[in-house]
Amino acid sequence: MSSNFLTAQSLTDLIEKMAAIRNRYDGYDVLLEMCGQAGYLHGVMLDLPVEASQHLADHILISNWPDRFLRDYDAFGLMATSPVIARARDAVAPFHWSSKANMARRNQTEAERAAALFAEHGFVTGVAVPTAGRPGKRRLLFLAGDRAEPDVVELSYLMMLAAHLSERLLDVLDTPCRNEPAARLSDRERQCLIWTSAGKTSLEIGTILGLSEHTVNQYIASSSQKLGAVNRAHAVAKAVRRGLIE
């Protein structure tokens, strides 16, 4: 387990770096550093989904979650029964969670799928930090890895960091609305997203389409930018919702 926990100095440094965020990529870099300073592997800032929502990818603002984890998480429909998401909707303070404890709150089939998925990607324990978002909305900073439960001082630091990060993202991100016009993707961009949705890696897609792995990555990156997505799984989800791919 990591011993690189948050300190008063790292809190100050991270808040200063948040003030310098100018776009989604700056936010991603700060999120990565926050994860490292707090002793976690994975982090995400998202608009807290309403109960009717089914796909976590639709709500993500910035994330370093593995693409395959996010794709499988949504494919299994795990958000609808997530104990963390359910608790976060009513919580006003950050709380610790563990994969083992959460599995007991799911039915057997979901618990088995979730346990295998979380273990594969190192989601053992973590912390959820609710904070303010757009007017009338809430956001959630969700960190995961394998470390001991944060103490009250670290939790207070995380509350401050979540509030600063959310406020900065409100300033710099042009969050698309649901009825925005569909982005125009090239044929190659669509093909790469279609094969990505089928679970193919960039190398495999390149072999299928006769392209280099680097070129495939460029097509996926350009389509992600057009769609306002934070990673390829998010791009696939957005493309499907807008009818750009099936």
C-alpha cells in the first residue's frame, strides 16, 4: 500500500495547479497528480448521475480510469446498482468505500462480475467526495486503489480539492447538452470507434483496417475531441447515444 498521503503542502500545491487549469487536459494532469499524492491509482470527476441513468461514461468530466474498465462497467450495467453512487446522492461529506463491502450489497451475478472487474484493475478501496456542480446539480470526486482508510484530516483536504477542481472545471469546460447537434466524424473515425466498441485494441484495429497502431490512436483521439469525450470508452458511448455508430 502507498504511504504517499496528502499533506498540507501537497494540498496547497494542488490548489495552485488547479487555478492554472485551462482545459480538460490540464484537469486530467492535475487529477493524476492528486491520485498520486493521495495514494490512489484511479480517479474520476463526474456529474452525479440521477437514478434513471444507466451509463457512467455519459457523466464523466475527467478520468484516468482504464478504458476497458469503464466499457465493461457500463456493459454490465453496474452503475444502476452502485452502492457508492446511491450513497453519494444523499451524502454531504466524503466517505471511504471498499470493494469487498460493496459486493455484499449487490445480487450474486452483479457481485461476481463487479468483484472480478474491480480486482483486475486494482479497485480495492477508495474514497468518494460529493461536491457542488452546476446550479442545482452535484458532482463526485471518486478515487480508487489499495490503501488504508484516510483519516479526518485527509478527508478534509479531499473536500477542499474536490470543491476547487469542480469550480475550475465549471469555468473551463464547455459541457455539451443532450440536444446538441451530432459531431461529424470521418469514415475512418467511425470505423475505429465501431471496432473499439467491439473490444478491439488499437493494434487489432490497425490490422483489420490496414493502418498503423499510431494512426488508429490518432483517429480515436480526433473523434474523442470532436465528441468532447475524455477517453475512447467515453467516445464510444457518446457516439452510440448520438446515433453515429451502432
